[in-house]
Amino acid sequence: MSRTTPPRTVDVAAVFPSLVPLARTATRLHPRPGSPTPHDSSIGGPLLWPADEPWPYCREGHEWHDGRVDDWFEGWHEGPNAMLPLVQLYVRDVPLLRPPGQADLLQVLWCPCEHPPEHKPPTALFWRSSTEVTDALVTPPKTCAVEYDEYVPEPCELAPEQITEYPNLLELTEGVRQQLGDWSRWQAAGSDVDSTYAPYPEAFYTRELSVAPGWKVGGWPPWGLTDPVAQLCAVCGTKMDPLLTVASNEWDSSNRGWIPYEDQALAGIPRAGVENSPRVQVSRGNHLQLYVCPTSPAHPHADLIQ
């Protein structure tokens, strides 16, 4: 299985050279329904987890009902909640990852409940060496509390693809934003510029040329819910790097130019669902962005709803 993003209709860095030093590589993950194993990169699939390593639990407050208990009140429980596998990525599939030491595997889990104060699902991040897992856990603990079904991802295999991104419009200087708003600059680029964007060419940049939608590693963050805010390491104060974007959709009606060639026919069928194969919805259709400290992998990661 592979996925290929169509080339951008305009080489935006050629038209606006000030963007050249801002180019970043991102890896689109392109999750699609499948039956991944612990030895595969996946979303919502089984993890290669050591049998002798404790499974992570969310220690926030949870309540759930055990339907096997006849008495309604006795069936209620409260306590820690076993976290769910969210993403497993092998470096062989996503070379953009920068694992510590001899690690070659990134594992991210989350709690399928939104907790205050940010009202988001807490996440846990682990790096490990797959060759050191000689006795793998077969049956992880059951996750009892699920606030929203959209936080339980459908198992998906991945088709990683490297692309080039440019910053969100909000992260550019005023001077560059003014250049992007000059329609005459776009006209000089040639006939591939969509003329329907003439009244607001910045939207053409935002939707079609800058930040790719969907699940991805690296690249530029998908700001929009808030203005850009630098994520600083809680330990050393270093500006953190974007690691992973957990998305609610891989595309929508505003950015269909990012649909891979292989999905374009199916994407035209109403309710086919290919644009959101994991069936994940983050906080009413937003993104969850994970950041890591470039100074030390031992420093805690950060996450942010966007």
C-alpha cells in the first residue's frame, strides 16, 4: 500500500524566495483500514510492548459502569484507566523520527477521556528498541472508561510519505504575508494559480501550499484554533519541536488538492469515510499536536489542541 500526494500546483518558494529557508520535511502517515500486527507501524493497532513492563494508566478521575453486574449502582466503578494504543511508528518506516540511543520504535498511548483543565485526552510517549522486546505482551489491560467513541481509533496500517511544508500564515512575518496577499505576484507565477482565489490569495497559500492536513510526523504545526504559541520545555525552557499531529480528517472540502492520487476516486463517493479511516475526532474536529524537547528525550513531551 502506498499513497502519493499530488505535486503542488505552484512552486511557492520559487515565487516567494523568502519562504525557501522555512521549508520543512514532514511525513504524512496516510492511515487506512487494516489488520496491523505489533511488528507494524500503525494507528490504533497492537503495540510491541514488553510483557514485564507495566502498562501505562491515566491517573485522573474516571467512572464507568460494568454491564455484567445486575445491580445498577454496584456496577459503577472509579479509578485509574488503562490507556489506549494511539500510534506506533518504526523508524524504518518514518526515518524523519529522531529516536534516542538505539531506539527504533515510537509508541504513543492516550486516555479516551477529556480531562481538565485543557479538556483533552492525556498522552503517554515511549521510545524503545524493538530488538530488546523478546517477550511481548499479548493481551493489554482493558480500557474501562471511554468518554467518546471517537477517541478509540480503528486499527489502521500506514503508508508514510515525505513531503515539503511551509509555515502556517500566522507564523510568517507581516512582510511575507503582504507579499502573499499581492495577487500580481501570483499572476506572474503562471496559469496554474487558481483564479478563484484572486480576492484572497493568502487562502490559496493556506489551503493548498503550506501545511499538509492529516496525521503526520514533523513539519509545521496546524495553527488556527489559537495564534501560534511557542511550546517550551518544562525542564530546560528550550523551544520544543513538533513531533506528531493527530488529526480529525486527512482532508475536507477546503483542501482537496492534498488528496492522494490513490484515494481520489473513493473520495468522490459520499460518506465513504476514507478521509478519516481511524474514525478519530479530536475535540470536535480539531488536532492534537505533540511536541518534544530537542535537548533531551528524557524531558517530558507536551501536547496542544489546535
